Amino acid sequence: EAQVTQNPRYLITVTGKKLTVTCSQNMNHEYMSWYRQDPGLGLRQIYYSMNVEVTDKGDVPEGYKVSRKEKRNFPLILESPSPNQTSLYFCASSLDGFRGYAFGSGTRLTVV
Amino acid sequence: GEDVEQSLFLSVREGDSSVINCTYTDSSSTYLYWYKQEPGAGLQLLTYIFSNMDMKQDQRLTVLLNKKDKHLSLRITDTQTGDSAIYFCAEWSGSARQLTFGSGTQLTVLP
């Protein structure tokens, strides 16, 4: 089944403890992105990647890192999480960007 | 920067038509999209329209694009309770190679 898989679905952590949210797609998509969703703000792009080893900042990159060592994986790293990073995170992938993205089921992160 | 605006809430009666509206500012937008998000789920692509089109119809869904006014709408005919969800408008900017979302419209279908 073609899909974007994120893990974990839920995560509660403490301020400053490094964490990684994994994302994997099995559709051989070139483009991958991370978004965060907050009430009333819609989805805001954190980072995106157009190919292996090519990543770029989105609208809200501060406090996040990504890597794209393989085509299928695009992990999101929070080196030192803070409470303002409490949010619902989505990974998405697309063959070419403009034909629409497929989304993962989301990761609800709480930083206390 | 680019901006996509939607009203936050819409309520309709079951069986009626729903119209969700969206405005955008980026004149270089090439594709515009409607996504649906059900509770606890990710976003599902409903439909998209290329910027040189005025209308696209797909079963109960009709997308209208007024490029001059930068206005996009999604019409759902015979709205059902299963259509209750958040609907996001989004634009693809070819120059920035980014997808920008609106804040979403919560559609509630009343029996």
C-alpha cells in the first residue's frame, strides 16, 4: 500500500531532551516536507526536500533540523525541544510537488 | 509573503450544498488544491485545479477559480454527515516550490 508513515503517533517529552520523529514513504517520491499544525494557523511548513541531500527551510524552521540521506526517509530532529514546539506534526511527500502531496497520519508532540 | 485566507467555520443542513471559499495572494500560483482532514487523521487530497482553468468538476465536488480576483471555491452538493471535516485550501508556488495552506474551514453538517 502506497503511504507515508510517521512515528511515533504520540510523544510527550521534557524540555531540552533531543528527539527524532521519523518519516518514510514507499512511493519513490522526490519531494518531502514537514509541517506543523496549530489551531487557527493552518499548516506551516518547517522544512522541505526536493531530492536526496537537498533540503531547504520553510516558513518556521527555527528549532528544527532535517536530513535526507535516502530518498524514502526524511526525519525531523528537535535538538532541544521547548514547550512552544508542542504541536501536531505532519510529514508529506509528492512525486513532483505540484501534483499534490500525500500526508502521514500525524505526530502529536507535547513538550512539558 | 504568500497568504491564503479562509473563513474558519461553516454549518449546513444535510442534503444542502456547501460552498467553502478561499482567497490567495500569490499571482505566480500555478496549482490550487483542496484537502480534507477528518478528526485524528492526516490530510487527504480532494482535488486540484491548474491556474489556467476556471472550473473542475468531480462527482459531488466542483472547484471554481477566479484568477482575476484570486478566489477559489469548493462546492459540495448533497452534503452528507460524512463530509463533516476541516477543509484546507492550498496553493503551489512554482517560483518558491512550496505549498502554502490556509487556516482551514471547519464544515459541520447538521441532520
